[in-house]
Amino acid sequence: MFSTLVQKRLKKSLNKILFVKNVKILLDEMYSGLKPFLKTLGWDAQTVDDVGLKGAEDEIIVEHAARNSLVIITQDQMTADLARLRGVPCILVGLVEIARIVDKALRDMIADP
């Protein structure tokens, strides 16, 4: 029983590792500056500019991501909504998420000067 449980946990962990290694990111225009940081952290990241889609319509970007199994990172609600409709993985990083990160950093700074 213990051995089966350990095997299941190992398999789950390996699947997560394999998934992370296979994740390819497409950064929308407003987040192209994240590319060097994500690459440094080990992610396979490219920008819409890298793939010749700078200034392209949202539908074209989503279609490219779908064809190439890419996860879109965007601040554009329309792109995120279209991706969701197509079943394309997408991370919407809006002002709310940015404000929460800033808020946490400020609170941490105050709590531990």
C-alpha cells in the first residue's frame, strides 16, 4: 500500500515536471519585456514580435497559440476571452494582479523593515 502511494505521488510529480518542461509561452506585446526574466527562470518564452505577429489582431494571436500549443500571457481581456473560447491556455495579468503584488511587497516591507 505504501509503495503504491509513493508510486502515485512520484508519477504525479514527474507529470508536473514534464508539463513544465513542455510549456511554451507566448507573451503578448505589453509583456514582451518579461521574456528575458522568464527565460532566466527556465521557461521557453517568445513574444508576438518574435513570431511576426506584432500588431496582429487578437484572433490571429490566439490561432497561432492554438496551432503551436502555446500559453498566452496578456493584459488584454479580449485576447484572454478569445483564448478561453478556443480552449487555449492563457494567463490574464491585469492591473488587479499587479496591484496585489505591489500591495503585498509594501506590506512585507512595512512588517519587516
